[in-house]
Amino acid sequence: MKTNFKTNEVRYYLKNNSKGKATIFALFNFGYKEDGHFKPLQITTGEQIDAKFWDKKNHCIIKDPSIDWRNINQNLKRIGVDIIDSYEKLIVEKQEITPESIKKGMGVCSPTKLPEKITVIGFIESYLKTCNKDWKTIRHYNTTLNHLKKYSKLRRKKINFTDIDKVFYLDFIKYLEGCNHRINTIGGHIKNLKVFLRASFQLKLHNNNYFMDKEFRIIQEDIDCIYLDQNELRRIYQIDLSKHPTLAQTRDAFIIASLTGLRFSDIENLKPEDIGNDRIIRITSIKTKKDVCLPIGSILQAILDKYSPKLPKVISNQKFNDNLKIIAKLAKLNTWEKIVRSNGGKRVTKLILKYWLVSSHTARRSFATNLALSGTPIASIMAITGHKTEKSFWKYVRTRPPQNATSLLNHPYLNF
């Protein structure tokens, strides 16, 4: 196959036309040679499409309402990011870079290590041993695996790849609802299952591509989480915790997160050397592996000076959240919040005192929401939070109808 693809750039092409459909492959030419010939990485994306929907110039699916073009294109981009991330990690770790090592870094296992006949659960067990994911991801994958094992035992049948159809999809969701899981928790298990099915499909262990169907979707809901406004954050910051050093360090770490938008994992790994003399924090995000630059305002600088040359000690996430609820209660964040959530497939409305809802993630959500409400350009906030689209950003930001109405009180249109 002759191409004019640039080096270190992921492109996509169609291959294996069958019954009007072709499989989309990813090609990554990184300058690797074998026996004197260039050998790029070629890997199936697991996506199939009618060739008439393929944009040859831009190497993507055309926008057509009759197909799920948006999700397919997003998956192609995700695979491209996975390829580049695996490649760059090998460079940083000074490891040998070959098509196979890149695949291994992506979590694509070698099919020769697997038995000829394997169930979905059997494949997942083999996949988890070689997928080279971080421990948190493996933990989430294992939770999904355990649910599949319980589901299989409850239904008294093995789960073969040929069993993955609409009936299985709906029945597995029904089982998860029976476990009293929330919608987003169920969606997370479906997301993991799609990862396993895609990996096994790429290894040609089966040809069942129902997991690509738009009916096999990752269900989710917009959780009505809280954020803290500037006044509430100020009340937390000004509490006298001099007699409670552990609470004080938790509070200060929370304020740092609220003023930087950093995730808990990044606060955990923040080091003094990440803080520049130019009042800029430079850090590589644990989750996205992207470099982020964060400004240091006066409050943040005061906290950093307080602990210099160290930083506030960050304890486990669970204990951190327990402490935050104590701190929020001391700050008298005792308004009642109306929270609507799903539980076991049912929508449940509850009134909960606000301090019970404060968690480590509240800091990051407060950062994004307060800046958005203050009129800060969305692009500037997204550059820090890492959201790729405004649609996903606005789902994340917490604004309520009264706040929205208040922000429009002085709008010229309403005051002509």
C-alpha cells in the first residue's frame, strides 16, 4: 500500500471491502524500518462503514444523519491519541519502539498467547495481565469483570462473543440496575465492556461488531453536583483550624485545587519544583498526560508561602473527603440542596445539607464554574480543565436558573 502519510502522524484508511462495508484501519508511520523497508504500525479501529460515507481527503466519516458519524469520528481520534501516547511513552522511557511495542502500550495483547476458544470473561482475564494500564484503570476493569462473573453465574451460562447482542446488552443493564447502581456507574461498566470487545475484535478473536452499534451506547446522566461560590470558598479559607493541623492541611489543599482546577490526583503529585518563580505552576496532568500552566493568585501564593518549601500534606481521597465534610460544616455550609439522581434504574429526588456534598472534585468544578460566571473566556478555562468541546465543558459547569437570571439583570437587551 503506497501512501504519502507524514511521519509521526496517524491517518486512517479503508480496507477489506465486504458486503458493501469496509473496515477502518489506523496507520502510523514513525520511521521504523525492518529488513531495510519502512514498516508503519497498522491496526484495525474496529469500525466498519460503507465506503460512500468515507471522506478520502480528510480521512474521516462524512457528516450524514443516517449514520453515527460523530461517535465513529470521536473513536478514531481516541485511537489516534492512544497510539501517540503509547509512542511518546516509549520515547520517554527509552524503550525499543516497534509496531508491536506500541500496540502493547495501547493494551492490545498478542493473540498467540490466548487459547483458540475463549469466552468474554476468559479474554478479559488475559487482557488485564498484559494491557499495561495504570492501577486505577485496572481496578475499574476488575470491577466490571467481577460483575460479568456474577452476571454469568446468576444467568447460569457462559458469555461467548456471539452472545453479545441487544438482548444481552439490555439484560446486563437490568442486572446492574438490580445492584442499585447509578446511571453513570452502569455507563462506566458498559464503557469498559466496549474496551474489552474492541480489543478482542482487533485481535480477530471474533467477528461480532454489535458493540459498535449505536444501540450499544454508554448511558449517562448529568449529575446535579454542587460547586462553591467565592463567598463559600472564602468562608472555608478563613476558618481557624490552628488546633486541627490535619484539617488545616486538607482545607489548604482543597483551596489550592479550587484556585487551579487541578484534579485530586494532580494535587497529590504536586511538587515544590512545579512552582516557578514567575508565579506559574507547570505540571503534567496525571489523567491526560498533557502539560498545563496555571497562574498563582494572591490567595494561592499566601498558602504556598505558608508551607514553603513544602506543600500541604494530602491524605487518601476517602479521608480527604471525610475531612472536607467536617470543614464545610464548620464553615456553616448548611443550606439544603435538591439533588436528583438515579438509583437502581429509578430517579430519586433528595434534600441534602450542602456540607455533606462537598468532595475533592467540588474544588475543580468550583474553579470552572466561578470563572465561567465571571465572564472569563471559555477557551481559557478549557485550556486548564482539559475539556475538548464546549458541549462537554458546559455539562461540567454548575449554573442554576436563579444565577443565570441574575447574571442577565443588567444585560443591555433587557434595559433599553
